[in-house]
Amino acid sequence: MFLSRVEKHCFLLFVFVFQAIFILILYRGGPSSVFRGFLESPQVVDYSKPHDVYTNLSLFTRAPSEDTMPYCSAQSPVLVGPLTISFRVLPSERMIMKRNPFVQLGGHYRPPHCFARYKSAILVAYRNQEKHLRHLLYYIHPFLQRQQLTYTIYLIQQVGTGSFNRAKLLNVGVREAMKDEEWDCLVLHDIDLVPENDYNLYICDEYYPKHMASAMDKFQYTPPSRHNTRKTWKADGMNTLQFRLLSRTKHPLYTKITVDIGYVPPFS
């Protein structure tokens, strides 16, 4: 059978489209993922109606037995989007503990009703910022629970009179946290940043680092510039990390790691 020039072009176009669809199906993990993406419309978030961060957390009750406990749903059923944030009242540690009954000693939590799909360590650099700490703990614990994560909050405290070195403290936190668990995600967190939307999932991309706080109120919700990172990353961080571990204490809402980062071990 012979095809005309127009028919040949149509046939080639059909083959090209078919191959493109086939590659897309493989890339997206199967036909159900592809068709779901076409059918689902993007979610519209109404920022004029924020919710309390503790809304519906009481729905998470302890399962009768771990033997029958299912895996958590792919998307948490209690996510609401924008959250109401206020710093007018300083919450007490006792009040935060009361509102988070499933948080275990050391600031560790796992969902009581299902097996978490992700495990995240929250690393916070700290030095004498008690007010910021209490506000953060009040919001971050329920925020993470809403996402059905297994997590631990680590507070890395710097001692001494030297300049506050946030980056080095966070590197210490990475090293110490990895002694406890094979975490799926390490979240490097500022003490004075509180997440405003629970759809900002504290989980990691499979291949690349993710900037959780790409939009902040103090920068008018535009990404800050990144100075000399491309030039200095090989000489920074874990490759040159030196510190002295002074203590490691489990508090009701967090694990505190106290370090002297100015210490340099003598050469033998």
C-alpha cells in the first residue's frame, strides 16, 4: 500500500505524538499519574481565611495496635493551607506540651494513627533566643503533625563569646542528627521563621536541595540573593567542620545539642 505525501506526514506526526506520550507515561510513573495530572485542577488557596494551626489535630488518635496500623495517606487529610500566625502572646512551655500530647521526650513525634511515609529532622541554630524559640515550638510542632511526618526537633546551641555562626551550628546539627536516625530529610531552620502555610511540606526532593523559605515577609515574599555560595561551597561546611560537643540533652519539646565551635583540636 502506498501513502501520499500528506498521509506520510500525518503518519509521522502520529508516531511522534505516540512516542512523546509513552515517554511521559514512563517519566510520570504510569498512566494513572499522567491522567490524574490532566484531570485535577490546581488548588486555589484563599489567604483571606487562615486557620488555626491546631485545627483538626484531635482527629489523630492512637491506633489500637501497630500490627493493624496502615501507612499514612499520601496527602494528609487535615491540611488547610494558610495558617493564623500571631506573636502577641508568648506561650509557656507547659502550654505547648499540653497542646502537643503525642510529642515524646527530645521533641520526637511519629503519627499515632499511621506509619509515616517521611522522616524529617528539623535543625535550629540557637543562642539565647528564648522568645523566638517558644513561638517557633508553638507553631512548628502542630505544623509538622498536620503533614503526618515522623520528626525530631534539634536545637544546636552555641556557647562562648565568639560571633554567632549559624551555618557551622547547622552543620553540627546534621552530623549529630544522623547519629539518631537515617533521616529522609534534614531541614535547616531559622529560629525566627514560622511557616505560614501547611502545604509547604517539610519533605525533601529526591535529588535536589529545596529552599523551604523562598518567600518571607521581611523580604516582601521575594527570594533573597545568594552572595558567594557558588565560589565557597567546596571549602565550607562538612569538609572543614571542627567543634567540641559539650552536652546533649533531651527536653520535652526538643533535643538540645550544646557545642563550642571555636575549639580547634591540637595537632599530634
